[in-house]
Amino acid sequence: PHLVAAPPPRPGARSPRPMATCYAAHAVQRLLDLPGDDPRLDRLAATAVLVEQESRLPGYWSSAEMTCVMEDALRLQQISMSLFENATDNGDDLRGSLEQHHPALEAAALHAAFEQMREAVRRGRPLPGREELLLGVARSLMKREFAEAPQVAAAVASVLARGG
């Protein structure tokens, strides 16, 4: 399996469409709802290290379990990409179908968290702590800057209160 890095925003790209912002807010809410000790975050951190090692030395050392872990990360990526393509391409309406989208929104949040961890590994930096991870995911998905976790929670609440 091959994971690609999330593309950076295009220079001069328009701000996200309202539905994409709505999806992003719901995805970030999923991360806000996760307990800090959720084992999926630990698994994603290990996967980030594995993926970066594999990208530097392909096939050097792998096992069936490692392949399975990488395939899980690839699945998160595919679900996340299809969710946001759907939101931006055809304006799918989340209202009334939130339960239907819950697994995809959670996958989008986890994939964004994985990308934050992967970038830290790529740059030789420590893995992000809970707040740093939340800020990075919120910046990535909501396409704006945040200074602290309460600011993220307030922005998410604001989008959701407007009918997101």
C-alpha cells in the first residue's frame, strides 16, 4: 500500500465552501470527543513512524501485521478524501444524515491526526501532544489558524450552531 501526503492548499485557492466547512467542523468535533488516551491515537502514531520508515527504505523490514497497519491508514485516507470531495463537488447536505456520515467524519479526523503525526516524524520532531495535535488538525481541516484548544472548540461550536 502507498500513502500519499495530503496536498498543500493551492496558492490563491478560494476559501472552503460552506459544506466543506461543515464537514470539517464535524470531523474536528469527532477529535474533540475522543478521550486523550484513545488507543487509536497511539496506533496512528506508530503507523506514522512505520510509514515514514517504509518510505525511506521500502521493503527493508515488513510483516503481514505492518502491511495491515499501513492498509488501515490508507483506508482512512481514502474515506477522508471521498468525504471532502463529496462535500466540495456536489454540496451533499449533512443535515438529516449525520449518523450516516459519522464513520466517515471520524475517519477524516483520524486521518488528519495521522498526517500531523507523519509530518512530525518526517521532520524529525517529537510526535505532537494532544493540544498540538488538535490545533494542527483544526488548521488543516478548517483552513484557519488557531492558538489554543478552546478557540478550536468555539469555532467548531459556531459552525455547528449555524446549521452545520
